[in-house]
Amino acid sequence: MKFLAREEWRGCFEQVFDDHFGPVLEAGDMEFDDLAEILSDDWAMTLWGCVFEDFLTQEFDVQGGNIVDEYLKRRGWKEGTQTKAYMKALRISVMSLYEVSDIVPGKSLMARDLIRGGEPIAVSEGTATLTLKQWDRIAARIVPVLGKNIFAGGLLPYTPQAIDALFDGLRQVFGKKGTKKLPAVADQDLQSVASMFTLSWLFDTLDRAMGLPPMQNSDGDDLMFHDVRFPLANGVTQKDIATRVNAISAMAQENAKFWNWLEDKPKGGKKVKQADGLSFDATMDNGQRVLGNVELKGRFLHLSTNSAARAQKGTVLIRKELGDLVRTPLTDIRTIEQMMAERPPREHGEAASEVPPEIAEQVVHQFMDRQYRETLDQPVGMLGNKTPRQAAKSAAGRQKVSEWLKYLENQSASQPDPADPMATYSFEWMWKELGVQDLRR
């Protein structure tokens, strides 16, 4: 740190700092301290560490050229064997993207380089292994120190969106025009674009920290929950209402007082355009979307749906079909935040369920077995809209299938409670069923 405070090195560090943070700070009209307020002090220090570690690898047009070389030359006698080995390893280290597996909490993991390839590397690691999950992707520097591989301090967890941004950047810098294949990148070249890792992580993380993507239904409407209550006219019975509702072709009766309001079947086999962002909708067994629910409660007919546009459409439909059997409706509107706030807090020590854990686990696992077995014969977006069985027939498809399965496993393992039935579910049978178990590494 004292060396870094020297004028020649301070100027060099500022250059590297600007490479890593300049585009983000300029785009957001922010200072570095603002990042700490948005992301937390811990993440700000981790990011600073990524810059510092990159700085340690670089050559500058100043006396000594590299700060590690200069420090060890002048002050190396003060440091122990392990510290000097660590400094020398950092001096030639390379930031890359790794997929982790075989995690032994508090001890070790295997890391597979997703950019440079090769066999997975055994890494001795205590802290990160307590939070990382199978198939997590991380940007990190792996450095050998006295016979062991360890992580340097700057370790960043990557989402699929951040990975896409990073790979797009690498293709633009090192790839051939017109190809989507990730190019082979030499260590020296990868070392020269270390700032890409910080920037792609930061842009993605800030997007999520500054606000969730809009939650929408599959029509692209923002979620806004409407409960439209139609008072029954004087003298009108529930049986009168049920008869009329049953006559509406879009209503699918579940029981004497409840109907699912379904979308019109697409003409010509056209698929409905899916919304961007998070999409929330239920579907029937035949694939038709449920636009809302209609239910008789006492002297009211309730229409419940998840957007203003659907509420208006449903209101017009009911008033047209039921006419003077119902009076002018009353409408309650709630946002997702309001609905979440209305959920009563669980009392301390209150059981989440009266179902025995082993029974709950068995039921959930059986349900997941059934769902995933059906999924094997359904188109999957991550597989280019091919079914997993179709995709597994080609070499390129097998690779995509393995990435899809890793994604499923990773999402399942990321439950807050490791004993959650979702977290304990085993996907091993799917790897064997699709014949890609050799890629599960």
C-alpha cells in the first residue's frame, strides 16, 4: 500500500481503475462511493480488489515497470516464503470465468475454465465453499501457492445475463465477424481485458440492484391484481348466474361456483408472443392460458385477473353475457408489493407446514419427477426450442443439454434452506436418461 501511494504508481493505478469503473460511473453519473451505497461496502471492496489484482499484473512505462517486481526487489526480504509466492503468482495471474462443482464446504472445490477450457482444477478454498452451489459460475483468479491452488481476493458470482454480456465482449474483441462461437483466447490476451469481467458484472448487478425487471403476464401487461365484484340483481339466484356463465364459451367450469376464464384458441396454430421480463400466467393441460377466474361468493360474482387490460376485457364480457342479472361492479386493485405486505408474518417458531418433512419431500420429488419427465419431450428455449431428447442427438446439442441441466440443478440448489425438498432433489436420472452423464463435471 505504501508503494501504491507513490506518485508514479498512483498514476498507473488510476489508469487501471478507470478501465474497470469509468464506463459504469459515467453511465450512471456516479462516484465510486455511490457503488458502496448501492451494492454494500463489502462488494465495493471486492471490486476494488479486482482492480488492484489486475494492476499487479501490468507493465507500465515507469521505473521498475511492474509494482510486484519492484516491491520484491526492494522489500522482498521483509516477507515470508508464502507471501512472496503469493505475490509472484498474482503477478502472472489471469482473470477467467469458472464453473464450480464437487464442493466440499470449508475445504475445496473443482473449477472448470469456461473460456480457456481444459480439465477442472482442484482449488483449496474455505470461505467461498460455504456459500457457492453446484454449477455456480464465478469470475476469479486461481493462483498456485506452495503446491496448492487458491482463489485470489476478487471473486465475482456471475448470472447467465452477465455471462452473455462478457462473452459478447470477448467475441467482439477476439472473435471473427459473423460467428457466435467463443474464440480461443491466449492467457496474455485474456489478461489484457480483465476490466471486461468487472464491467459485465457491474452492469448486470446494478441493473438488478436498481430495480427488478417488470413483472408481467404473457400479454406483456404489468402485473396489477384486479378483483371485480358484480353484485347480483334483486331476485337473481346463484343458479341463474351459473347457468349464464356456463353458456360463455371462454369459461371452463371447475365446480358449481368456480370457472377458469380461458384465452381464445390461437388461430392457425400461431403462438402467443411471450412478454419480456418475468412472466406470470397459469395454463390448462391443453396449453390454453388462464386469463382470470370467476367465482360466486354469496351475493357477488367475482372476476379476478392480473392486469388492468384483462380486467376491462373480462368486465365487458360479463356485462354483455349476464346483462341485468348483475349490477354495476366494484373493483379492488392491488400491486405485488401490496399483496406481499398483506401476507401475515409467521410467528417465531411456527411450523411452516403440518406435513412431516419426509412426506413433504417425497411428494415434491414425485411431482418434480413427473414434471421433468414431461419436459424431456417439450421444446426448451435454452435448447433452441428443441426438446431435450432431440437436442441430445448432436454433439453441439449435448453440450447445450448439459448446460441446461446444470442450470436446473443450480436453481434447485439455491433454495435458502438446504433441507428444502427442492434443494434435495437429484437430477442424476435426467443426465442418464439423456445420455450426457459424461458431461456432468
